[in-house]
Amino acid sequence: MELSFKAKKIEQSVTLMITAKAKELRAKGVDVVSFAAGEPDFNTPKNIIDAAKDAMDNGNTKYTQTSGIIELRKAICKKLKDDNGLLYDASQIVVSTGAKQSLANSFMAILNPGDEVIVPVPYWVSYPELIKLADGKPIFVNTGEENDYKYNVEALEKVVTSKSKAIILNNPNNPTGTVYNKEELEAISEFARKNDLIIISDEIYEKLTYDGKKHVSIASLGEDIKARTIVINGFSKTYAMTGWRVGYTASSTEIAKIMANIQSHMTSNTCSIAQYAALEALNGPQEDIYSMISEFELRRDYMYKELCSINSIKSIRPQGAFYIMVNIEDNIGKVINGETINTSLDFARLLLDIENVAVIPGEAFGLNTYIRLSYATSMEAIEKGISRIREFISKLK
């Protein structure tokens, strides 16, 4: 029996694989420091948890509209207006089971077999696989250190073809933490307009910016750009709600309707209880967000400073999200415990096996000479983990 050719070509998520191995070791009593997980280590704020309990007590445990309860979609519209200067109707909002499903819905709604989607390198691990599942073709563009790992229009012009359908913009970026300014976004929007491209704007780390940087949504740059943009966002990162699985899209009415139809046959509505929790997240007090961001900034500063003090590695100083990309190129070819480090996966595997530190290999993001560290963990864990990384590198010959 031959199973799906398309499905068999999909790569396992390296991020989830490393995270799972770290959890398995911890369950065995091993003192593992994990820099792998892409989720805040803070608990969901109490008012949000209480809203979920109230939803259950009030009997809000039934099916909802596929695209989400109207109260939540209206609250999302208000958030987009207040925070981003974007005007949408509730009919243009589709609430999904996390931003990952929102992305999957988007690609299925816009792509036909062979359509090309421009993807920046480095990229979030699931972009290429979601595109392929929707019968599209990812076209990679190296953003490069010289461009602060942001799109360069000259590089974009070299890859655009008659089959180009969309371009992915991840701002702030996972894994580099780069943040686009308004002028850079205007250049990308002009490129999209000129080549009649749909913009998939992944803004899940929107609130997590540092050094006074302000997030700008590319959809806010004009009505034409807004009409060709699908805004992706959610509650996982901003409100420490990763396990609640609530994301959403804002798009044209036509695309929103198609996405809702797709979702109606895939998962139906997002968990009703989680939707009421998300409603409270938007309508309730926001102080917990700012204290979390402040703590992330302190951790970033400490981690970056300590990593910069280690010989043979170089780090990218992030402006957003909660990751630091570390260049390990000078360690490729070195040996430890009789094993040679040939790839970032080798480095990550041996670091976990020898020093019990979990990191994500850069090959998951298209940068094989890097590893990614998350500072969404305690300062104590950061101190311990970096000490172990320092020790690991000192043993390389």
C-alpha cells in the first residue's frame, strides 16, 4: 500500500523533536537546561484563567461559529484598530486553533498547484512544510547578515517569476529577532504591489519588541496593501497562552470566507472555552504583558553579553521575539568525545548529550552554521546553561 507522497515528504519539526527529547531526559531525572521551547515560561495571567472557568460554569462549552464567537472577533477588530491602525469588520476575522492553523488556512486558501511563495532565510521551521502541504512551492531568499537578516528588494527581484503568488513577512522575526521599520516595509509593499503578490504578514511576536522599537503592521501602509495582506496573529506569545491554541487572521472578506469554509471541514471552531479566555485577554488588564516584556529584555541583555564573551561564537542581538541566533561556524570541523561536528544538528545533539543543554540547530531555519537559543526561561536556567555551553566549547579540539 502506497501512502501519500506529499505527506511523506513533510519534514518533522526539529524544534518539537529537540524539545521532546529534553522533556524525556528531564522525566528521567536528568538536569537539563532547555533553550529550545518557543513559549513564555510565565503562566497565563489569572484573569484569563478565571474567564475560562467562568465560561465553563456558564455553559459556554458548545460549538461556536467556525470563524469564532462574534464577541471575540469584534474585540480583535478593536485591537487591530487601536494597536495597528487597521479597520476590519468581524466578517474579515477567522479565529483558528493557533497561528499555525491560521497560516495553514491562508496557504490553502490562496495557493494552486505549483504556485510559488517567497520565504526569507532564516525562516520559521513550519513555513516551507505548510506551503508544500497546500501544493505550493517555497522559494527561498537569503536575507544575509549584511542586511540584518531582512529582505533586500534586489534579492527579491531575482527570484520573482510568473508563478509567484505570495511573500511571507515575519515581523518581528523568529529566529533572528529582527524588526522591520516603516521604510523597509514600504519597500516590500511596493515590491508586492508591482508583482501582484499576496503578503502573509506573521505578526505573532508583535508586542515583544525592545530598545524602544515599535512594531508596524505592513497592512497599515495603505488600502491597496491592506487588501493584499493576510495578517496572522494570536495569543500564544503575548499572553503566555501557548497551550490554549488561539490564533486569528485578518484579511479581505473573500479570503476570510474561503478560510472559514476550509476550517469548517478541518477542525470546525477553536475550543469555545479558549475563545472566552482570549476575549478576556484582549478586554482585561494588560499590565502582565509589560512586566513580561521587561523581564524578557533583562534576560536578553544578560544572555547576549555572556554569549559575546565566549570565544569562537558570534551572536545576533535581537530587537524582538525571545531568541538569540548564535553563529557556530568556527566550531564546524572540531571534535569532541571522538565525534566531529559537521552541522548545527551535530552541535545541538552533542551539546544535549554531553552538557544536558537543549538548543535548536540552525538547519531547522535554513542557517546551518547557527543555533537558536530561547531566553523564555528563568535567569537561573540561563546562567547555568550558558556556563555549560562555555564548558562544551572549551572541550572542542
